[in-house]
Amino acid sequence: MKQNVAEIVTFKLAPGVTADHYIGLSKTINDFVENCPGFIFRRLSSGNDGRWTDTAIWSDMEAAKAAADAFPQQDFAPKVMAAIDADTLDMRHEVIHFTRIPSESS
């Protein structure tokens, strides 16, 4: 049985990169991921500590790894990566064991 996979990328922005600038750059990734087989959803968040988290949910590990392998070849990738402090970058793929989304009546 195939299980959904969370691709979790955490990082800090490179010196001098503003949140608004990075958010704009990050949106350029959307067309790419939305056209990758197995894409389910993506979200970008940040904390008060300056760390950012980019999470994408994929149908399975093969889809997640295929998208990760194709990412560096995309036209937008150099600009996105230049906005990230490479020393803080961590990417991992995790199997999702369950998801709980409360209903509106809850």
C-alpha cells in the first residue's frame, strides 16, 4: 500500500532577503509542483525565530523524490535557492501515518 508523503523543507532566509521578497519567489514554485504527478498540496509558513517551513504533500515517496530531483533543473530554482541561507537548509521526506481534518460541525 502506498502512503502519502510529506516533503518538509526548513531554512532561514539569506541575509538581506525580506519575507515579502521570498514569498513572491516561493509562489513561482506553485506551477511546477501543481504539474508534478502525485502533488496534493503545499504550504509555506514561518516562525518568530526566523525559520521557514515549506511543506508539500505527495501521493507517495516516488512522486516526492521525482519532484525533488526535478526541482534544481527549473528556471526559478537558482533565484529561490539564492534567497535561502544554505547552511540552515534541511529537507526530508516523511511517510504520513494519518491526517485529521476536523469537520465544520466539530
